[in-house]
Amino acid sequence: MYLYKGKTVLVVLLSVVVFFGCQPKKDKEQSIAPAKGTFGYDAEFLSKHQETILLKDGDAQLAICPAYQGRVMTSSSGGEAGLSYGWLNYDLIESGENLPHINPVGGEDRFWLGPEGGQFSIYFKPGSEFVFDDWQTPAVIDSEPFDVVSKNNKEVVFEKEFEIENYSGTGFNIKVDRKIRLLSMKEVAGQLGLDLSKDLNMVAYQSENTITNTGQNPWDKETGALSIWILGMYNPSPETKIIIPFVEGDESELGPTVNDTYFGKVPEDRLIIGDGVLFFSGDGKYRSKIGLNPKRALPFMGSYDAKNEVLTLVHFSKPEGVTDYVNSMWELQEAPFAGDAANSYNDGPVDGKAMGPFYELESSSPAAFLKPQKSMTHTHTTLHIQGSVKELEPIIQKVLNTDLKDLDAVL
């Protein structure tokens, strides 16, 4: 009797093992959804609402949407399970709405054109006032798609042709060529001049942006000129500090160290100017913006998120000796080509509402004084590196002219 019961138990156990063992692996995988905050979650979300192109090199991955002007929406240094670095406006993307003024869907490398304000602005119609109600982002860099020319696992190329008019009534015929490609650790090490540890989690990519004057008239100081403007929107944290090294020197020769009056003067506890480096809060809690003119700006800026141990670096092309940059201040300007080469924005509530929250690192090309059929190219490279303080310290010291112990003492 005992032996019979034992056989019965054995048969039952074997049946259970066979039943569960034969279940399709696909069902098991589908039951584990990517967690919010991961690249896998964001890539899956985007693909449900827009065509999404994924670039991959091991754990380094990008998600790019042609419908959003070929912008890099987000990236990861840890594969699908890794942290998603770009800020996304989930509600707006899901709604599919087209909003007045701007469609802030997010993205950590988006193509824009300058200037935003002034008599040569392309965001204000002729005769309008420089107030928010009259401000309108041109549809071609806000709600219209870019065309895919080619793509593979590590690179995608876009193009777009259009016409646009500035505040002074000057018309521009433009062709945009935009290439986004993943960079290898070797290429990044060459740019930084550093030996990078293979233990670091890193994603690096470059957008190469070219505008061509396809019209019959030159772009000049009399009628206005455009610039290439690349903006990155990132997820904030209470411990995120933006770090921007700058050229030290006399204001009479180099101009003010920083323009901190875009949306009213930045409070002293949110912007600290040190020796050759400034620190700006990236907590997403107070709307403010800063800019550095081309004599002060260096081709590097970055941020450090101590909460997640993430160092973000931006490197951009900056022609030596060129000082004519479009001015984006919302006013009729005495100096329309005395603008900034580098900017940073921290989001925050306005009238009780916030767009994000997020923070931005932005770079601009010089003013594009282009004759017919001539072109200008601006490159913008983004690196996200996750690692220990010991691993990140030498990179921060060399590239951003500071170290982590200094960061603990500011903001």
C-alpha cells in the first residue's frame, strides 16, 4: 500500500513538472513588463505611439522618433533594464494632441533653430509682441516629421526641406541634414583625452546637424541669419547639479561671466560662480535659464546626479575666434548677434503649473551667414556615464574643471 501511494505521488509530481515545463517561454517573458524609469519601458511606450528607431551597441542604446524631427528621445547605458536618461512627456505623447505655442514631448537631443527673440526671431510673427501669447515654435521644428534617408544598427540619417520667415519679414529656404550615430568607447576616450575604465556603464552619441541655404539670397546681418540650436531635456533630481566651465578674464574684454536674466535673475542659492566653473541647480523646481557668450563658453558642459551616480557630458563644435551668435532675448535688440553659445535651463512651476519637470543642456552654432547653396554644420555629442565616485572623479576633474568634493559644498 505504501509503495503504491509513493508511485501515485511521483506520477503527480512528474505531471506538474511536465505541465509547467512545457509552457512557452514567450508567456513567461511577457508577464514581466519593463519597470517605469527604465529604457525598456520608455522604448516600448514610444513605439506604441510613434515610429521608434532603436540604435544599439551592446548595452548602449538610443530611441529616436522621426515624427519628432528625428530627435533622440532617450538613451541607456545599461540596456533595456538600464536607467532611461531622457525626459519624456508621457501624457502629451499619449494624447496625440497638437498644442498651441509648443509641443514639449521631451527628448535629449532635439533640433531647433535660432534666434528665439529679437527683430530676426523665427518664433514671433512680424508686428507681434514679445510676450508668451504671441510666441509660437515653428511647426517644422515642433510638430512636423523629418524624413528618414538611411539607417542601420548604429546610425540614422534624416533630412527636411522647408521655408520660414523671420520677424523682419525675411524669408529663408532651408535644407536640414541630420545624422545621429552611436560612438564607441575608443572614440569617446579620444575626445576626452582619457583612459576610460571598461567597468563604466556608458552611452555616447553624436548628432551632426547641417543647414543649407537653398534660396537665391544670402543670409546676412542686414536681413537676419539663423543658427543651429540643439537642446537636451533630462530627468531632474534633488541632487542634480549642472556644471559649466568657462573662460576666466576681465569683463571689459570677455563680457559678463554669465547671462542669468532670461526669466528674471537667478537666485544666488541656485547659481554659484566659482574659479573657472559655475554651478547651476538641475532640480526641476525653479524656472530659470543661464547662458554663456562665445568668449566665455568652452566646448564642454555637464551635470552630475549624485542620487543615481550619473555623469552627463555634452561636447559641441565651437569654431575658434567666431563671436557672432544670434541673440534670443525677447526684445528688440541693440546687438542681435551678441548671443550665447551655451545655455542651461531648469524647469519649474509658472502660475502653479510646470511643463516638466526637467533640466536642459543646450548648444548653438554661430550665426549662419550663408550664401546661396552654402552650408554650416554643428555637432553635439552627449555622454552618460554611470559609475562610482572613484571612477567618475578623474573625468569630472579633467573635463569640467572641478571635483566631487567641490560639488558637495555648493547648492
